[in-house]
Amino acid sequence: MPTFVYMTKCDGCGHCVDICPSDIMHIDKTTRRAYNMEPNMCWECYSCVKACPQNAIDVRGYADFAPLGHSVRVLREEEKGTIAWKIKFRDGREKNFLSPITTKPWGEAIEDLATLPVPEPDALDTQELCYEPDVLGYEGGVRTLKKGQLKQGVYY
Amino acid sequence: MSKVKTVFEDCDILVVGGGMGGTGAAYEARYWGRDLKIVIAEKANIDRSGAVAQGLYAINCYMGTQWDENNPEDHVRYARNDLMGMVREDLAFDMARHVDSAVHKFEEWGLPLMKNEETGRYLREGKWQIMIHGESYKPIVAEAARKSADKIYNRIMITHLLMDDSKENRIGGAVGFNVRTGDYHVFRAKAVIVASGGASHIFKPRSVGEGMGRTWYAPWSSGSAYALCIDAGAKMTQMENRIVLARFKDGYGPVGAYFLHLKTYTQNAYGEEYESKWYDELKGMVGDYIDHEPRPTCLRNHAFIKEVAAGRGPIHMVTKEAFQDPHLEEVGWENFLGMTVGQAVVWASQNIDPKYTNPELTTSEPYVMGSHATCSGAWASGPEDIAPDEYQWGYNRMLTVDGLFGAGDTLGGTAHAFSSGSFTEGRLAAKAAVKYIRDLKTDKIEVSEKQYEDLKEEIFKPLENYAVGRNEITAGTVSPSYLLPLHGLQRLEKLMDEYCGGIGVNYMTNEPLLTRCIELLDILEEDLDHIGAENNHELMRAWELKHRLRTSQSVAQHTLFRKETRWPGYYYRGDHMKLDDENWHCLTLSQRDRKTGEWTMEKAPVYHIVD
Ligand SMILES: Cc1cc2nc3c(=O)[nH]c(=O)nc-3n(C[C@H](O)[C@H](O)[C@H](O)COP(=O)(O)OP(=O)(O)OC[C@H]3O[C@@H](n4cnc5c(N)ncnc54)[C@H](O)[C@@H]3O)c2cc1C
Ligand code: SF4
Ligand code: SF4
């Protein structure tokens, strides 16, 4: 279901152009509004739909197999930390879903590693990654196998 | 060409691709390499790039060792079993012993992990999977990478790796171009971590019209990880091990939560259980492997494919029972909305409500990747403490080129890493890369002007091809002197489908077909010198195609080399229809000569290091 853009809603801000992983949302030079220039390389990932401040982007199921008359709309609200979906079937039935997208205020819970104490040079030779072993949550440190325990390699 | 601006960036660690592996790499590199310059070059925008762009509803690899749920050894046994014996157990163990720490960090960063209300533990979907509200999984890990990297270049497609001109077989950086501005970018780096994802659109997809983008793996997974490494002369492993997925029809919506959490099951068009019917035949082909628990993914595919070929399709997923429970119904839908919205659209458009209709399943076209129930990719050095000598040449996750590392889909032999395991592999590669750089000390990397100027010529040639050829014709897409990227892609997909075991031939191939496949791929490679690109976006498509072609050549060479049918249900060698442990209980390795383009194949031993 490739995307398309409603002429009356789009203001040409370019958020969709900035986010599309397929690089297919571009601004049309004449209308100065966004459009999907390569629908057959659209994954229907909804990244652009979620990013559009004007709700100007919608999706029409791929012509190959999706009959007309359906809609799947989304509202992602970062401040609230939620995403809401409204599914409309071809025959008019509706379903609504609401999910959390984060449990923390955006970005604030992610530490800046550069501010941590510098690890001892020897630590580079251990098998520990950052915050290990504590972050693993169990005693005894990072697991290993004994080299002697290795079985012979086989080609048979 | 002279008009194209060249932008230079000198750094210590260059991460190619900011997906799950790449974000993990940037994060860990900052921890160990406080004073190092860490740069990411990403084709799209790291906030929504790669296979996790639309989110995920499950983390498919979590041990839960803190609650005694699984140990790393258990995961090795599971991955080995699913891949019919063929995995790098050292790499698998290494990933598994660290993966929990990545998941614990995700939770701390705000990723909503579902909890089991009774036990307080993460809610299990299955033995290895935990359920998440993962719509923002990718923006969250991207934020961690942004806080860690010195610089992130979005919209740069990396086309080639650079080699050090002062030392044989040592990496020197990478080059590419900005898909929006058309600038040429030269990154000189001491270490490069390739994390640029797997490959879709190698084989012809089931939908070829407007819906061709609705592949299971993302259409932007262009095989760059493989092509970049192959062209740098790195050895590859298990490239024949493509994956076919049983998924909901047309939308390719995932089935994991359905089988494991909703406890739905499959039946043929007449309401019959069918897997057991194919037991005897499979036993004849693969022997005892059929009795392994859980039954390997490929063998379950085999029963599906045969049942449909026998005229009893379509196969349905029986959802009507589970969907009577409102909680399970919600999980069923949100599972798609969280990671494959397209399936919800297909069902809405066709009035399929799984509460009242059992939806159809299908088997997909094959994909080439290294992090799912499959393990194609680059041959990498294992961890110091447990890797057998043949698997260890200095630095964990370093490929056979000095200073070149891999993570996620890039790495071969590491099946069932998934999102969390790919992130973890990025971290492991990054720590090793820091160590590599420390050991380099004052040794300088040299990249000659000739090397990057020659590449510049090659990279921008499709724009010139088009500009010149376009003048010959009045209008339209047909030219005698150039092919457009879509033309080349469709030719590649058709020939891989027909000769290398795609859907059109029910996944069947053999030596004569593969020999012809390789010839046709070589001719296509010649024609790709004449690819035409009208603009920078098309130039990206041209280079994605070239990367897919190189990946395909490798797949064809490997498939020809392994003279057995190791994974029935993924593909069949019609001339060797049985699994042959006598001769092929081993890993396959390939290397393409950088100068001559010749491929050499060899076997490598499998070490079963876990009982
Ligand atoms: C539909 C679907 C469902 C899945 N379900 C689950 C699940 O439930 N649980 C789970 O754990 N895993 C799941 N996975 C698997 C998971 O997404 C992958 O294992 C993981 O993303 C692989 O990580 P990676 O870093 O190798 O590749 P990616 O995450 O795909 O990252 C690759 C990155 O490289 C960039 N890139 C590519 N080429 C270039 C280039 N030439 N130059 C620069 N940058 C480039 C891409 O833009 C991208 O950002 C699913 C995948 C899909 C598609
Ligand atoms: S749905 Fe995804 S692939 Fe399609 S245009 Fe939007 S962002 Fe791009
Ligand atoms: S994000 Fe919305 S409003 Fe902005 S250019 Fe795209 S479609 Fe138009």
C-alpha cells in the first residue's frame, strides 16, 4: 500500500522527505508539495505518515492485491508516548488500537557515555562489554566455555 | 565529473549503516574509545532506517539467564538445530552471553517491554522471544547512537571500501555519495564496521507490480553488507543458506506471535493437518534431523510447499479460536501494526477479520541475510576465550581483511541473532575495533588520491551514461545504450528466480541451472557498466543493484559448491536431493579475487563446541 499526499493538507515542510528510508518522498517542483515518486519501492512502513505534522499522507493498499475502500490511519504522539491506530475495513467495520511507544521522556534516559569514568586499559582485554557484568543481572560474570571442552572440528 | 564536490572525513572508526548493528557499534565504541573519532555513514536516516524502520513487536533473542530461563549454551543448541547443524558456535555463544545486557539497556532507555503480571518477568512469546511495544525501537537506539558518535552522516550511500595503500590487505576507509546533494564522500578510517543489513530483491518477489516493495525484508536492504566485504576481498560463508519464510499472504505479516503466543496452527484447504504426511519423505531426505525438537524452520516449510504442490492449498492459519479472546485478538492486530502495517491493510481491504475467517499463508521468495533463521555472511574471527584456532585471527568479529569488522546481517554463521543480537554483535565488533586501533599505535593508514579518484569516476558513471544516451532517443525508457536500474533489477530477479531456486520453480535448482545462472550474472555485470541514472536517487538505485548483483554471484557460487540439499524448504539441489553429512557437514567459504574477479571455494570445519 503505497503512500499518497492530499493536495489540500500538505504544506511542503519536508518532514516526510527527511525520514523515508526508501528515499521516495520528494517535493514536486511545480506544486511544492510532497509526493511518492516510486510507489513500487514503498514498504508501507508508515514512517512518513507518522512524521507528517499535517496528517497529509495516507496509504492506498497496493493495486496488485488490495481492493479499494479500506483505510489504516495512525496518530503517533511523542509527548504522550502513545500511538493510536484506526483500521477501517472495505465493508465499513472499524477497529481501534492504542499502544505505548516509550516509558521515559524522549531521549532523557539515555546516558552520555563520554561522561563516565574512562575504563582501565586492561579492561579492553576482558570479554566484558560496557556496564557488564552488573547489567547482566546475574552472579558469576560473563559466561565462558573452557577451551579444553572444545570438541574437534568436523568436515565429515 | 569535475563538477562533483568531494567531502573528506578522517576518523578512527567508521560504521557503515546505522541499523541495529550499527547503532550498537557506535554506542560501544564510544565507551571504550573515549578519545577516538567515531562516525556513522547511513544511506537513509538512522531514526527510521533498516529492517526495524517500522518497529518490532518482539525481541526474538533474549536468554533470561537472570531468571534461569536459558543459558547461552541452550541458544547455541537451538540455532544449530534450526540450521541443520551449520552455525559458528563460538560466535553464537558469544552473542548469547551478552545479549541480555543489551535488552536490559533498552528497557532503561524507555523501550516498553511487556511484563508477565504474575512473575514480574518479561512476557515470553516463546522460549527465546519477549514481547514489546516496539514502534519506537529504532528511534530509541538511534538516540543512543547519536549521543555516542562524533558525527552521523545521513543519506550517504557507501559504494566501496577503501584499502590501505601502505599495507597489503588492510582497510583504509570507505567512499560513497550523498543521495540528495550528489556530493562525493571520502571517509579515511583506521577501522571500518560494516553493518549495512541483508538483501531483499535478489530473487523475484511474489508481487511484481505496484506491490513489489512489499517484500518481507525491507526493499532497501540491498545486500551492501555482502558486496562491500566481497569487493574488499573478504571471505564469505554460507551464502547458499538463503531463507524462505512462511508468512501471511501478500502482506508477509509475521507468524511468530500467532504460533507461539496465540497458539494458532495451520491446516490445508480441507481443514486437515498436513505436516505429518510429509514425515516419511523428509526422513528419507534428511534422516534424523527431522526428529529434532523444535522441528527446523526449513523442514516445516518443506511440508507447506509440498502440500500446496500436491493441490491442497491454500494453507490457512486457524485464528478463529484464539481471536475469540479479546486480549489475543488485540495482540494479533497490534503485532502487525507494530512491525508490518501492510498486513493490516491487506486484511482491511479484503474484509479479512481473523475472528471469523482463517487467513491464508504463503511461502515467500528467498532472502539473503545473516540474523534470522539463516546465517549467510562474512567469515569472521571469533572471541579470544572460546574460538577454535581456525576461527580466531586476532580480533573478535574481524573479517579476513585487517581492520574490517562486521555485525548483524553482515556476519556469517550467526543465525538467530535478530534485532537484539545484531545490536550486541555491533557492540562486540566495536570493542574489538578499539583494541585493534590501540594496537596500531602510530602506524598510519594511507589512501592514495588515485584510489579514491578512480572510484569517483566509476561511482558517478551512471549519470554520464544517462546524459549521453538520453540524447539519442526521443522520449521514454527504452534506449539502446543504457539500462535503467529497474530494468537491471528485474533481469536479476528473473534469472535468480529461474536458475537459482526462486518461487517460479518451487525453489529447485541443479548444476546445469547454476552454471547458466553464473554465466547470465556475468553478462549482467557487463551490462551494468551501461546502467543509466537520471538523478542522484537513481544513482542510489544503480548502486543498490550493483550490490545485489555481487551478492547474487556469491549466492550462486556457494549454491553450486554445496552438492547436497541441506535445507529442504529453503532450496533444493535436484541433482543431490539428500542431505549428505558424509561430505558436507561443513561450512562453505568463498573469496573473490580483487583483481581478477575469480571465485575460489573451500570447505571449513564445523566445531560443535557445545554438547
Ligand atoms: C518484517 C520483519 C520482522 C522482524 N521481526 C523481528 C522480531 O520480531 N524480533 C527481532 O528481534 N528481530 C526481528 N526482525 C529482524 C531484525 O530486524 C534484524 O535482525 C536486524 O534489524 C538486523 O540488523 P542489521 O544491523 O544487520 O541490519 P539493519 O537493521 O537492516 O540495518 C542496516 C542499515 O544499513 C543501512 N545501509 C544499507 N546499505 C547501506 C549502504 N550501502 N551505505 C550506508 N548505509 C547502508 C540501512 O539503511 C540500515 O540502516 C525482523 C525483520 C523484519 C524485516
Ligand atoms: S511508507 Fe515508508 S517507504 Fe513508503 S513512502 Fe512512507 S516512509 Fe517511504
Ligand atoms: S511531512 Fe506532510 S506536510 Fe510536510 S511535506 Fe510531507 S506530506 Fe507535506
